[in-house]
Amino acid sequence: MSNIVIIGCGASGLMSARMLAEKNHKVTVIEARDRIGGRIQELNGKFSRPVEAGAEFIHGSQSLTLGLLHEAKGEAMQLNGKHYTLSKGELERGDLMDDQWDELTQALNTLTTDTDMASFLDKHFKGATYQDLRNRVQRFAEGFDTADIRRVSALALREEWSETDEDHQYHIRDGYSSLMQYLAAKVKDAGGTIMLSSPVREIAWRKGYVKVTTDAGGCIEGEKVIVTVPLGVLQKGTIHFTPDLPQHRTAFQAMGFGGVIKFLFEFNEPFWEDHASRNLKNLAFLFSDADIPTWWTQLPDKTPLLTGWFGGPRTFNAHHRTGDLFAQAIASLQYIFKLTPAEIESRIRHWHIADWTQDPYTHGAYGYTTVETTDALALVTKPVQDTLYFAGEAMYEGPSMGTVEAALTSGKETAENMN
Ligand SMILES: Cc1cc2nc3c(=O)[nH]c(=O)nc-3n(C[C@H](O)[C@H](O)[C@H](O)COP(=O)(O)OP(=O)(O)OC[C@H]3O[C@@H](n4cnc5c(N)ncnc54)[C@H](O)[C@@H]3O)c2cc1C
């Protein structure tokens, strides 16, 4: 049985820790934060009920997540309500899809060699007629995938967009954190250890031996290490490998990791349900051309909460400050709902802005596939001398990129592949 150190106590680290501890390996999970869950974070106390600052939805039939939820006796609640689009002040029912979007899908279907999405649009959809389509593709890629269209793989977007199952989206009744608590209990029951508040700064290694040093100077030794920190942290290079891994460093940079800022606004009433100029009683998602473009409700749950979502390269802009972001959100809501800022602000009961780009243990939000990702992934998912392993949401290839399902799958596969 091996002595295995796992860096990061998010979905991926917990999944591999549980599996390895249950196989009687000695497992130590080292986590920088004072809590488990990583990009799964429930905010308690501030709002009238717990809300999700990070992961919130189960997208479609994600079998590992749903299976774990079932095992933990949790409940998935299917979302309902309608989608709306607001463009140039005009509100319409439905998504972004129209005849031009069909043309885009057809052109994507003829693509045989990969290219980045910006080049693809330049080649097939040039000119003023397609300006609106190009804007919508960019908004969609930035919003949903957090991607930079100058880098994101057109083939990967084609695959992902064709598999998006908007009709089967779920919330977890007790929140995503309940799944993390369940996994952490399983790790501890099987004899594993979880160390919180211990940011790792160095991993010294040779075949069959690792020494992990934390910021406070503590050392944990083992025979193998699984690194599950976000790709954004690996790209920043805040964890030093001794000896260095130059090819891995290049590969991390070649992969895509986008940013998200999430806005949580609880109001004293669901004003959008019955408002003179916009009657949106059944509003689920609203996609718009506002600065903060995407907003959603909690339907079928009636909590008067609007969640705003801003993703893509612009989120990394260093000029963002909480006050500016708040003002941007109010301006967007003013445009969308045709209310004055005072009318909106007077209705706000609680608010929170989760800026994951400024989080030192994430440096972004989640991964997206660039044209170079396949080669980079082949390198970084290969164990280094049966001693160093990389896992986590971004170390995954498949239709659930950027999700909890991807993180769980990567953690599971890494644990299974350890000999
Ligand atoms: C705003 C937002 C919304 C999202 N919405 C959804 C959604 O609706 N549905 C969905 O399926 N997915 C969603 N995701 C993606 C999902 O949250 C992630 O894919 C998943 O949680 C990642 O799990 P992980 O274990 O790979 O990484 P993490 O959860 O990030 O775990 C890695 C851990 O490593 C720790 N760490 C970092 N640096 C160090 C260090 N130096 N030393 C020690 N520990 C360190 C971190 O603190 C963290 O706990 C969302 C993500 C964000 C940011």
C-alpha cells in the first residue's frame, strides 16, 4: 500500500482520496483554504437561504455526479421556466438560435481540421450581415465556456454545443457542498487525513518519493502525489516543482482557463414577475447584450434571487473593483428590466459578487479546450515516473469540460490508474 499525498480538496481531490483510502492506501489531502470544496462554495448566513458562489447546476445526465448524489441520498431538482433573449432593447422568448445560428451549425459540421473560433468566423462569416452572429457566438463562448474566441477550439465548441442538454438542468436540493461533505466523510471513515489552511508552495520529487512543503514550512512526505489544484494556479506557477517540469509548464500555458464573475442579488420581491414593461413570471434564463449579459432565477424555487454571470477574457481586467462591478450589475439590470437604478437598489436585500479571477487558489474559473489542448493533455495526464499525477476539472477531455462531472471523472480515473 502506498503513502499518497493529494494537493487540493475540491471535487477531484476528494474523489481520488476516497477511492484510494478505501483501497487502504495512506492518504493525506492538503488544502490551502480553511474549507473543503474548492470551486464548490456555499454562502451561508448572508442570504435568506444558502446560495452557490461557485458550481450550481448539474448539466444534463452527468452520470458520475448523479450517481454520487444518489449514493449520498441527495435530491436533484429539475429546473423549469423559460429562456429569454434581450438584444438592442428587444425582448424575445427563446435562446440565441435562429437561421443564422443554423448556418453556423452547418458550417461547423463541415469542419474537418481544427481551428480557433475567431479564425473560423473570419473565414465563413465575414462582413456586416454576420456582425450580429459573430457577437452572439463570442458572447456564448465567453459566457458558457469562459473562452477566448481567439484560442478556443472550434471543433470542441461544435461537440459541446451539440451535446448541451438545456432541458435537463438540475439544482441539488441541499447544495453542491453536501456532496463534498459526503465525500470528505468517506475519506475520513476510510482512515484518510484532510489538512486545511495549508497552501503548498513546493513539491520536491524523485521516482517513488515526494516531499510537499507548505507556506508555513510544514513538510509532508509520501511515495506519490496527485496535484488537483486548478489549471489557473498551475499557469501562475505558484507551486514550484523540484526538479522543474519545463514541458509541463509549456503544456499548462497551451491549455485554456477562462474567468467568471458571478453576481448574487437577493431582492425583497421577485419584481420581474409582475412589472409594467417586462412581465417575466416564468423567467429561468435571460441572455442579453448588457455588460453583465446573463441572468437567471431559481425556478422552481421561488427565492427572489437573480444571479448574474460574466465570463471570458474581459473578467481578468485588473481594473475591476467591487464598486465598479456592482455599478455595472445595476446598469445591466436597469437596461434589462427598464427600471431606474434607485428602483433596483431599493429592492436589494442582500448581494455578493464572487470574482473567481481574483481568488488566489483558482486564478480564473474553469478550463476550455484550445486548438493545442489535446497534445498538452496527453502530456500532463501521463504519470511522471509513477510518482507525480495531475488531476482536476481541466485534466479531462470529453463533453462535460469545465464541470464538477469533469473534476470527479478525472479524480476517479487518476485513482484507478495508480498502481
Ligand atoms: C463561478 C463558477 C460556477 C461554476 N458553475 C458550475 C456549474 O453550475 N456546474 C458544474 O458542474 N460546474 C461548475 N463550475 C465548475 C466546477 O466548479 C469545477 O469544475 C469543479 O468544482 C472543479 O473541481 P476541482 O477539484 O478540479 O478543482 P477545485 O474545486 O478548484 O479544487 C482544487 C483545490 O485546490 C486548492 N488549492 C489551490 N492552490 C493550492 C495550493 N497551493 N496548496 C493547496 N491547495 C491548493 C484550492 O483551494 C481548491 O480547493 C463552476 C465554476 C465556477 C468558478
